[in-house]
Amino acid sequence: MAEMKTGAEIVWECLLREGVEVVFGYPGGAILPTYDALSKYKGRIKHVLVRHEQGATHMADGYARASGKVGVAMATSGPGATNMVTGIATAMMDSSPIVCITGQVPTGAIGGDAFQETDMTGVTLPITKHNYLVTHIEDLAKTIREAFYIARTGRPGPVLIDIPKDVQNASIEFVYPTEPIDLPGYHPPAKASDEQVAEALALINGAERPVILAGHGVLISGAMQELRELAEKGNIPVTTTLLGIGSLPASHPMNMGMMGMHGGSWPNNAIQEADLLIACGMRFDDRVTGNLKTYSPKSKKIHIEIDASEINKNVKVDVGINADLGTVLRQINPSVKRVDRSAWFGKIKDWEEDSNERDILQFESPTLLAAQAIRKIWEGTNGAAFVVTDVGQHQMLECQYYSHDDPFTLSTSGGAGTMGFSVPAAIGASFHVKDREIWVIVGDGCIQMTIMELATAVQENTNINICIINNGYLGMVRQWQQMFYESRYMETPIYSPDYVKLAEAYRMPGYRVDKLEEILPTMRKAQEHKGPVLIEFVVEQFDNVYPMVPAGADLHDMIRRPHPRFENMEIV
């Protein structure tokens, strides 16, 4: 028999039925009925009180990326909801499934500029996969169920549900909807046609210099084994996007590493010389293509992508397949032929050896280098940690010097490049990741964007290790100023607090490291502690990330690391 439930209670009932284990949020007036109803669901759903609503969305995002489940964030109307915008945009750019539930002023007050009224469906229209304003309690359960379905299917993404206060307070007989969801115009495709499979196979089996481009879609679709089979059976080298890292083990002989602006010179050169590109779940972002007019000019192109709007958007392709990646590879792989491509691999090896001679770890430095610190973190965790990075030089160096052999062990903001992502995302991930250490790699600029979430980390006693790479600058911006603005470092030197004392103020252990030999002993202290730990790494100020493809330049037109190391570099 159906029970009477308020709209607020229906929210929690629906979350339970969607398998939600944790919600990240911050209460306020317009969402207060829903928070009051939480008292009836304590012990069934955990709520994490954040310190800023942006942190709530990043935590939901971090949880979603780590678990593959839908993350949930909650906030009040007006500024509470608008504080979520950056996190929602971050999730949208990186195809992360989150549902954001916001309170709204009562329906009768909408449009009257009531206290803390903001048109959140209007604000978030461009940065959500879909959004809802629920004006009738009869629609609430159905809407929540649809929101979760949309968030997790097809190309995942964020969905926002805006619920007026009177809808939360209203009551109705609650019956959870169970009928199949059929949304007009929304039917994610399943597989390739026989004709598409035949066209793709003809190109793959006939290519002399093929390259597989592995993107985030490999991980989202769970197609890691199918990707590996394609590479091994077809004898085809693989390069990954930033978010595709982990789709093939870094130690696999077919894996060339990351492509793009700060990727390796050998995968970039391979792309430019290839006669076939097989793009798997990636969107040809400007950071991986460089100048589109000169991008891989000699190649035919196959693009397998769940989002039809991405096919032929940036790069024109010869075979575009709009379908689930794993399904398509299972269709293609049985007929892929193994071709002798030793000459092609030999050429790639020559490019790689030339780059290795310029590796910064080959040179002695009077000061600690960020690359050295990150490589030591890799060593101290046996390469098996769950790593969350922020955005900037340290992010690119992590991709170069922390080798990921397992999927779903790197979480980072790719498309939006959101400073402040790492600490809250790691907190969110900690509610799922229990079998690995969690290490945060963050810059001295990024940490101060969401530093208030250290309180959340301590409050929840999360086992996260926060490594601040402190070079005293907004490092990536300073690098651009050095290279393209005649070293005019306008507004990039950045003041930092005493991070060790700050950690102590938050009642968490804090350490400072400025010598290479101090890193592993300090890491061991962190590993022995149950709860959050902060380690500040004081590193060389004027080191840059190489190679670098300047914005708009050809992909093969890379700025290489000076050789020897300190040539043409300012040292203070």
C-alpha cells in the first residue's frame, strides 16, 4: 500500500532506490525541508557536509570517476546553487555522471526576484546534459529517476534538478515508478552496421603506419580489454589522451604514452606520419590536435564515438561510427589481421630515444625538481596509488612521470582545466577507493582555490595524502609568459601561507620537503598515518614542462627541452 510522503522524503526515497550511498552538500533555506527529512534516513545514506558548494560538485564528480556510479551533490537556491556552476561545467566537459539537486524559492515566488532566487535551469542549460525545474510533486519521483538514467547512459554527464520549497513540503501517495524509461529523441546507439565494420577493417588491415588514439571513452565504456586486443592482434601502437591514461598499461610495449600539447614527441610525430588513425572514444580536442589544418595530413581516419555530435566536428573522418566503443571493438577485433609493422615501430623507437636524451631526470639540479618529486611519489607508492591531480605544470608532469598500469587510477580535470578540483575530488573518491592509497598532486595556486575543503577531509578522516608542488608561481601561466611574453611575469608570483602550520591548524599532520632524499622517508610517515596528511614540496621556480606544442602550432612543431638542462633558463 502506498504511503504518504512529502516531496523532501521522496527525494531520499528515490536516491535510495538509485543505489546512492553518499551525498555531498551544504544546507540552506530553500533546500531545508529536504535536509530536515534526512533525519529519517540517517544510517541509510551518508551525507558529507562540505565547506563550499563548488567542493560538493567536485566531490560528487570525484566519486563518480572513481566508482563509475552517479555522484550526487546538493545545495540551496541562489548563491548556493550558482556556486555549483564550475563543478557542473567540469563534469560536463569530462563526461562525468553527477546529479545536482538544488532548492528553489516557492513556485508562486518564481519570477518575482525573491530572496536567493536564481534561474538555475537557465544558468546551467549550456553546461548540463539535461536539467529540470519540478513544479508539481506528482512529477518528482519520475524526474529523479530520469535524471539518473540520463546522467549515466550514452555519453555520461551532469543533470540538475531544481525543486521549489513548496514542492518539497507538499505530500502525495508515493509509488516509485518502475515502467521502462523511453525518452523521445534519446536512444543511445548500440553497435556498428556491417558496412561500417567492413569499411573499418579494410582500412585497419591495409594500413602500414596505423596509430590508435585512446580517449576517455575507453574507460567509460569499460573497453580496456578490447582496446588491448586490437593493439596486440593488429600490432598497432597506442597513444592516449590525458583522460585516456590507464586505458592501456603504461608498461605495455604498444603504449607510446600521452599525445598532445605536453605529450611525448614520439606519439605526436607518429600521429603526423601515420597513414591511419583509429580514434577510440576521444573528441579531437585542440590540446591533442594542434593546428587542425595540418593535423595528421597523411592519414585515413576512423572515429568510434558514442556522442554523434563529436564525429566530424573538429576532424573530418573517413569512417565515423556512432556506437558504444566496447561493442564496436568486439565486432571488429575477430577479423583484424596481424601485420608486420617492424619498420613503423623502429621509426617510433628512434623518436623516443631522441626524447629520452632530453629527459630532465638525466640532469643534476641544485634544487628539487617537480618531476623528481612526482617520480619519487610513483616509486614510494609502487605505481599503484589512486592519483588525483589539479591543473597546470604539476598535472602534465604527473602524466609524464607517474606511470599508470591500471585503469581508473588517475582523476584530473581535462576539458575545463579547473583549478581547485583535486582536493575535493579526492575526498569524493575516498568514499569508494578503499584498496589503494590516494595521493593528491596539486600546485600552490590550485590548492588555495578550494583549500577550505581541508576541513572536510579532517572531519571525515579521509585517507588522502596531499602533495603541494610549491614553486612560488602560477607555474603554467609563468611558463607561457616566459616563452611568449618576453618573460614579463605579470601577476604570476603567488604568496603562500605556511602550509605546515596551516595543516596543524586544521589538525592534520604537515611536512615540508626540499631535498630529494627526504621524499621517501616523509612519504612513509604519511602512509603510516590514518587520516589526511599534507606534504609541501618546495621545488625549482623556473622549470618548465617539455615538450610543448604552442597553441595553434602544428602537432609536430614542438618546443623541446633545452640541452643541457639550464640552457636559456632563468634560475633564482
